[in-house]
Amino acid sequence: MRLFIFIIFVVSVIFSFSNFRPHRAEVVFFNVGQGDSFLLHTPGGLNILIDGGPDWSTLYALGRYFSGHQPVIDLLILSHGHDDHLAALPELVERYQVKRAFLPARLAGYAGSALSSSLSESGTIISYPMENFCFELEIACRLCLFPPGKEFLDSTDDNDLSLAINFNCAGLSLTATGDASGRREQALLAENDYLGAHILKASHHGSANANSDDFIKAVNPKAFIISVGVNNYGHPAAELIHRVRADGIQIWRTDEDGDVLFYSKNSQLYTAKPW
């Protein structure tokens, strides 16, 4: 009997350790319908969540990704205050320890207020970036944030207030701009040199009013990811799909491909099912 219990214990420990994420750079784009939510994972084990989707789908996806464990969210980034990017975040803060959060310049509405309150009550360090900056997450792992310039702060369109990011870590690189318009993309091109990446997450779910040729060519991605729901608001635009494919860039869509995971190995980019 004791031998049987010991065997069960050993098997459970091995299974538990096997469920932890590998020591590599990963990004997983969650299938949350018409919204955005994706997670960056570094070789050193840091977890960076960007956006929280239109409902609780992000919470379920995180549970699958971490195989039931509840690790720390080292950094939470909300691109902008629209509900299809933040719905799950107030509840997420209740369930996970969130060490630090970067929030957009303008955050209103019930979900925005709930998120701000939850973060404050949990002791999370909250920052509202006002200028471009980059910092080292760990060795060979850099994250850059690009908040809107002054010309956008009075805009009535929260899409152009999106916090854009560039992540470059151990052979994996990604650029994402929230729901930024083509006008905001042009400003990003004029302001900085840290946009090139293997992976470009389509702005505004593949909208025709964003994802300009100039911006895509500047990023020069191998993979183009569109986070989108089925038959929602006409996204993604057929004209955009045609342009991206004509440039020889491979497209992934969460409405067709589900959750999509990329990882780097020996400076090569690979894709796999996350679970």
C-alpha cells in the first residue's frame, strides 16, 4: 500500500512539473472572439498579459495555458479602454497576483473603473506611460512601450490612445498596436526605430482603416495575426487580407485557427497548438 501511494506521489509530481511552461520565449494569442488578448512568456518565466478580451474567455484560456496553475502575472498591459480589450481584467486581478500594470491615458466606464479599483486594492504598481521607453525584462529580452503623442490625447477616438508595444526576446519579436488607426501608425513610424518584428498583430482586428502598407513594410513580419470574431463588424477587411498575402506574409486568424502559439528555438520561429 505504501509503495502504491509513493508511486502515485511520484507520478503526480512529474505530471505537475511537466505542466509548467518551457524555458523559452513564447507568445500565445487567445481566441476571444471580437476582441484582443495575448500573453508573452519569457525564458526566465515572466508572464506579460496584454488585454483581456470582450468576456471571460481570457480567464479560461489562461487556465488552459498554465494547466490549472495560477502563476504570477508579472506585467499587465491594457492597450486602451474599450470593453472588447478589458472585460476579463477586473476578475483576473481578483484571481491572479498582478505585480505591475501599464494603463492607457484615458480609462473610463464601468469596466475601466472596476479594473483601476481592483489593481489599487491588490497593491499592483500602476503606471500611465506618457512617452516612449524600453526596458530589459531579463537577459536578451526587451520590451518597448509607445503611448500616444500629445496630438492624440484630445482625440475622441480611444483607438488612437492605444499603447503600442514591441517585444524582442530570445529570438522572438512582436509588434502590436492595439486598435490604432492608420494615422497613429504613421506617427509611430516617425517617432521610433523599434518596430521591426517577426510577428505583427493586426491593428483593430484587421480593419481597413489601419494596417497600412507603410506600417506593415516597416515591421517586415513573417507572420500576421488577426484577433477577430466570426462575422463581426466586417473584420478583417478582404482588401487587407489580399495585400498581406501578396507580400508573402503568412496569416493566422483566431476565428479560423483558434488559439495560436509561437515560440523561438535556436533563433528560429515556430508555431504550435498551445495545449
